[in-house]
Amino acid sequence: MPKRTADARWDGSLQEGQGTMRMASGAYEGPYSFQSRFEEGDGTNPEELIAAAHAGCFSMQFAADIGRAGHEPESVETTATVHLDKQDQGFGITRIELDTRARVPGIDAEELQRIAESSKEGCPVSRALAAVGSIELKAELVS
């Protein structure tokens, strides 16, 4: 299996410095800062990239699991919300919410929810993030 890499550079102090994160594939390169991570400044942050990775991974896993259950998904759209909170030992990712909407002919909402829960557990990014206190899922069938 292929290996995936990304790199980051940080210049300066924590609050006054700035950095750049870059995917080795060239698909993304952008700035990040104290403000973009802990406030509402311009740029991205590690948690936003984790959210993108989790949404993408879950959507693919969910589509695969729907197919294995004998249905053909037309579309799966997922929004991942990563919560970064101050804790006793510093900051930590305390919760991730996965909000997914799937258009799947011939499936009912109960079966969709069962498959979604299984996909959440089977998604490689979910498994990598197992130390997160809570990964919550809301699955909606779109007609």
C-alpha cells in the first residue's frame, strides 16, 4: 500500500509566528497560525485537515459498506466537525461529529443508520482517532 506524507513549517513564536502546511501530492498548500487555530484568523489548522480527512474517509467507507449490503449509493456527503477544547493537560480533540447525507435508492432509514454506524467503526481515520472522547454520527437518507 502507498504511504502518504505531508509536511509543515513553523516560523517564530507560538502566538506571533506563522506556518505553512503542504501535502506531498501538491493537492494543498496553505498557511496556518495561532489565530487560525485558536481564534478565527485566516488560514487553516490541523483540526480542519483532520475534519477533511475524516469526512473523506467516512464517505468512502460508507459508500463501500452500502454497496456490500446490496445497494447502489448515488451520493454520500459528509461534514465532520472537530472540537478542540482546553483541558487540564492542554488542548485536545474532545469530540468529532459526522453529519452524513446519503442518496440510496431502495434502502430504508433504519438500514442506512445501521450501515452508517458500522462504517463509522470501520473507517481507518475513525480507528486512528480512537483516543477522541466521542465520535458522534448523524446519518440522513435523502430521497
